[in-house]
Amino acid sequence: MTEDRYRSVVDNSPFGIYRVTYDGRFITVNPALCAIVGYTAEELFASNASVLYADPSDRPLWLARASEWPRGKPVDVLWRRKDGAPITVRIWVYADRDESGAVSFFDGYVEDVTPIRATEQALRQTEKLAALGQLVSGVAHELNNPLAAILLFTEDLLANERSSEEREALGIIAQQARRSRSIVRDLLSFVRSREVTRAPIAVETLLVEIGRALQPQVSEFPVQLHIGVPSDNELIIVDRAGIEQVITNLIVNAAQAAGPGGNVWLRTRCEDDEYLFEVVDDGPGLSSEALPRIFEPFFTTKPMGQGTGLGLSVSLGIAQQHGGTITAENRDPLEGTGARFTLRVPREVREPSDRQSGPDETNRTDGADCRRVLIVDDEATIRRALVRFYTRRGWAATEAENGARALYRLIDESEDFDLIISDVKMPEVSGIELHAALNTLRPEMLDRLVFCTGEMQSAPVAEFFARTGCRVLLKPFDLKTLAALSDEIASPAAARP
């Protein structure tokens, strides 16, 4: 091949081509290589091959392995463009040796595989999230049943006169049950969109309740938690459960990082059209390796068994659903060691109102003295909690431990109920099978049927609700929601013979 022909092949090759000495001086580079790395040929000739590596110390490591690598086998190497952007390149390297066997120079052929690797990583991530979705869907029903029982019994006890200490303790139990519910729902957000329900809440109230609920957990580390409660009682419009989950997760992470005797600060402030929540600790800070990956799903710096690597990823997702974000950085050395996480949410606010909320609607009994409810659930604690709730409201409550017992009362005995509350997954006869039987034998009862379930992710359940449009409450639910739905369904039924 003539010199001109060789030069034409090199210059027009879609692959980057270079020749470099053992110590890293460029002898030949082609336009494709310059396009890949963002340097001009003159800049490369004036520099060293080490400048292309994401970590310049990597080149000696690759040189040490060059003699072991089979000829013609490509390797993936992390490089960095002139503008600082990391890239993954696939390189075929061939060594030219002199008579003594020493390397005279290396010829390299380079392909930018960054998009390919990014796609592969996305596919792997999708598989991980799909596996997580299956796992969470499988346990959601079992986990949400005890949470529902805790929440129902707690709210039932709060409906009666209690001492201030008892009310405070029961309130914290209910709050933590709701937070646990939000954790399950946030995990499910990896496989479906998380429903965000925004409502106004005073920042002061939010911070005080979070601090009170977290104090026992934080003291176990033990660290000092300092909460800067704002002097104004400004109301912000957010998804309370979601924001509580984010701040709680950030504080717990900060407490773990600070360690025994450390400090964690929670501060808030307004900045233009955003409201900021800052969580700062005086721990060792974030390493340079961890900082770029801190919000990646499944990435964790905690020891095995002490973290799933999902907390910050979930928290970022919640922030983004609010139109906000979370940033992570190390503190300025002048401030001290440690890290700072900043949650920013759009500053949609309302002025505080002096109007007090109305009485608890869960105790209404007006017009409900003749109402009957059939409670169908294989969890005895759920049935007992609902029986207490409806009995206190003046309803006549009947229990059925599965769909088969419910069908016996509804079909064989032809009993009439103003409301039917049924679980979906039950032994013998499921809620889906109960619906099918009623649709055939007693279709007039379908408009009185409400399903309560701990998960809606499995394909049969999701397809069933999409097809039928049945009313559904996700466990655990609060009693006010249940009361409103019950009255909505049963009120027209009160006039029935």
C-alpha cells in the first residue's frame, strides 16, 4: 500500500486511530480520534496519552496488562473528553516491538461505545426495577395488612377521650404507620407513577412533628438533632407524606454519617420562588467516588445488610414529582466536615388561617342507624378494627373471613347490605371471584362493593380494576376517607326497602 493510500484509509476511517510511544507521546492521530476526544491533532501531539484517561494513573495499569492481553481482543477503557465529559471507548491495541522485544510503539483503534454502554446500563436498571417491582408487589399485601390494622385501631382509640400523653403517643403511632405506608408506595413508584396529593401544611407544624417522631430513632446513634423552626407559620402546599418521607430519610442518613456524638441540623428558608429544606451533618462527608452516584438506585455506601440503596433515589423521585429537586455536596472546609443535602420545592404558599378544622367526621351516625355492612377479609385484625369503627358509627357490621363465606350470606341467604368491603387476595374465593359471582347472581350489589387491597401491581389485579372500574381503597387507609366513601355509597341505599 502506498503512503498516500495508507494516509487516506487512516484519515477517512470511522474509527479513531492513533500511534503512541510506550511513554505516551503521540506519533499519529486521525480526525475520527480527534472528534471522539474533543482535542485537535496539535493539542494531542503536544500532550501525553495519559490526558485521555479518566484517571491518568490508569494508563500504567493498562500498560502492565498489555503483554497478557490476547492480540486483537478489544478492551473497554474509561476516557475523558477535553470538555471533561466521561466516555467509554473500546480499543484494539497492537504492540510493535524491536529486536530485543521491547515495545517501540502501540497502534490503537478506538470506538466510542458510550451510547451503547448507557443503553445496556439502562436495560440492566430496568431489569432491576422490574425485579424490585415484583418483590414489593408480592410483600405489599402482607405488609399493608398489619399497617392497616395499626392505623385503624389507633384512629379508633383517638376518637375517644384520652389524656394528652396518650393522645401524643397514639398520634405518633398513627403518623409512623402512615409513613410506613408511604415507604411501600414510594417503592412501588419504581414500577408505576406515585400518586401525589398536595395539601397546605404549616412548615412549623411539619418540622415539629418530624422532629418529635424522629427523636427516639436519632438518639439511638446517638447524635444531636437541631431543628431550626421558622418564626413565621407559613403554609406550603405539598404532598405531606412524601415530603415527610424525604426529610426523614435525609435526617436518618445524616445521623448515621455523623455517628455517636455527632450533630445533624435541619434548616429551612425561602429563596426566590422555592422553599428550601437543608439537612447538614458533621460526619466525614461524601467521598469523590460516592458523590456522583449518590442518587443512583441500589447504590449505597452502607455496610451489607444496612441499606438497600433506594432511599435517596426514592427521595429524589418524590422531589421531582413536586417540581423540585435534591442536591448533595460536602460542606465548605471553613464550616467543618460533613455533607449538606438540600431539598428544593416550588414555593406555592398560602397565608395561615385562624379557622379551625371542623369536628371529626368519622363519628357521624346521622341517618346511619339502619345501615348494614359486610366486611370480607382474611385478616382477623382488619375485620375487628372495621367492626369497631362501623359499630361506633351506628352500623350493623357482619364479618366474613373469605369470599366463600361472603357468597353464602349474599347468595345462599340472600342477605341485603348497604355496603360490602372486601379484600382482593383471599383463600378459597378471592375478591375477584366474589365480584364475578355477584355480577352474575346479584348485580344490584355491585354498586355497594368497595375493595381494600395492599397492592395493585400484579397483572391480574391491575387488569381487573382497569376492566371493571371498581371502587378501591389502598391499605392502609385512614378512617376519614373510609367514612366519606361509606356515606357516599350507603346514603342512597338508606331509602331502599
